Amino acid sequence: MRFASVILSAAVMVVVAGCSAHVDTRFVPTDELESEASAALEKEYGRAPDAMDCPDELPVRVGAEVRCVLTDGDERYGLTITLTEKRGNGKNGFSIAVDEDPLDAGS
């Protein structure tokens, strides 16, 4: 079963307790966002998307959001990663909401 077909049912919310941000860092780097989002989706659906692209870093501020794109086969979906909890130990809580509909081919 393709990953994209699993997420079509509704926007998906996954809580990720990973993604570290150093105390002196004001943003979660894009490579960490991509890695943690892929790992969370793999845990939820049994496999990771083919690719994940988060063009912007996530501010370490509760409620901050960043838009990313996951690729699965020849389909691409937008997703939003939101910082839900800022913890003192450098680990933060996140939610990941995958768009219900795939992106247009030109997006």
C-alpha cells in the first residue's frame, strides 16, 4: 500500500517528542525537522515518505509553524509542523498535520 493512500482519509496529527534544539538556538534546523517528521510518519504508518522537504527552520516558540512537503512516489503533500511544547531539556513537542489533498503538479 502506498503511503499517500493511507493519509488521504483526513489530516493526520502526530505528536513528536523528539527534535532537539540547543538551548542557545532559536530555531529547529530544517534537517532535524525533516528527519523527525519522516520518523514520526514511519512510526504512524509503517514506512517513511520517499522524501521530506522543509525549506524553513522552525522558531522555538510554542505555536510556531512551518510548512513542509513530503513526496511519496509521484505524489506530493503539504504538511504543517507546529511546536506544541517547549521543554527545558532541549527536547520539544511537535504536531504534524498532513494535508488531506495532494499538491498540484506545479506546486
